[in-house]
Amino acid sequence: MITAARLWYALVAAIVVASIAVQVVLLFTGGADANSGETGASADIGTRLVRLFLFFTIDSNIVVLVACLLLVADPMRGGFWWEALRLNALVAITVTGVVYAVLLAPNIHIAGWALATMIGLHIISPIGFVGAWLTLGPRPRFRWATVPAAFVLPAAWIAVTFIRGAAVGWYPYPFLDVGRIGLPAALLNAALILAAAALLAVVYHVVDRRVPSLLNEADGGNDGADPAHGPTVCRGSRRRKGAACRTPAGVAANFTFGPRW
């Protein structure tokens, strides 16, 4: 199962890299942007490149790429900061998929390689990454203290979008375009995005606590997760044999692992 997990995450990572690479090539050749449908006639290449990395789709996929590469190296990795990154990636890529399907796709008409890029970044990546977590886990890992991490990317992206938009008059999405819909409506839409992120973070936390996963201690340990007290906190990403760990409730626990640790 460890090998299957590595292959799954490697495939998702490859799709993200290929999709972004194709999109960059399209920008240099005057092709359409899969995020907006704009072509080379809309702006010079420098401006288009900067705008590309201001789309939440690209930013969320980059976070997913980082998470996938780390999971290829160690599908059983744990620790607070790692789980914060993973939850942030789960929430962000889910928002990407849902917002595109509901709000953007009906108004963007693309074909060819731009369409292939859109499918990779907006459909395959969200389904592949979230599906891997739902199927493989490992669970339980998330704590309530991890939930605020789900807001890091959405909150930072919204702040940059409004600050830069006020300076240059360009916004990546029409539902945040202050010049088109006004500041109150744009702020309301931004608040709705953050509310959706909060709801998703809570849902993922509940799933993490209640739904079993294919990866478990028999596959390499689950960092001492204790159903009664939550995930065990240990020093370092790997525990030494017989290392002492503590649960968030402060309950000491000793775990003895085989030679692989």
C-alpha cells in the first residue's frame, strides 16, 4: 500500500507539473489562459506571466504539488506543520475545483491544449489529491489546532488580490473585480470564500476523526494517533525505537517500533 500511495501522489504531481508547464508555453506562444480564457492579445508576456501566478488555481496547485512530493518521499509522514500544510492543500484545491465548476466554467470557452490544462488543474488535481487522502489517509491526524491552517493560503491570496488590484486595476476573477461589481460585493464574495474554506476545514477534520483509511500503523505507523486524545506529538519526523511521545492531552505514551524506524 505504501508503494501504491507513492505512485498515486507521483501521478498527481506529474499532472500538476505538466499542466502548469503547458500553460506557461501557451502564454509564450500567445495561446489562451486556462484560468480566464484570455489570449496574447490581452497583455504583454511579462504581464501575463505575473497574472498567471496570481490565479488561486495555480497557487493551490503549487501547494498540492509540494504536498505530493513530500508524500512520495514518505506517505506516512506526520507532525503538526506537515498536517497544517496538508489540510491547507486539501481545502485550497477543493475550493479551486468547486469555484471553477460552479462560477467560472460556464463563462470560459477554451479548446486544445488550454482545455487539457484546465482539466489537469481544475478537475484531475482536485479529485486526485482529495481522493488520495480520502482513500489512503493515514488517519486520524488532524487536530482542531490544525484547522486555522486551512485559511493561510485563501486569506493571503485574498489580501494580495485586493491590494494589488487597487494598485493596478486588475483582478483575477470577475466575482472579486472591484471595478466591475463594486467593493462591497467583492468583499462579500471574499468573505463567502473564507466561510466555505472554514466549513471545508471542519468537514475534513470530522472525516479525519471518523472515517478509516487504508494506510495505518501496519504500513509504517500513524505517528501514534490515539483515538481518545488525538494524534501523538513526537519530536522529529521519524521516531527512534522506544521513543517517548505525548498526546495533545498531555498523556505520555511509549511506542516501540521495528527496525525500519
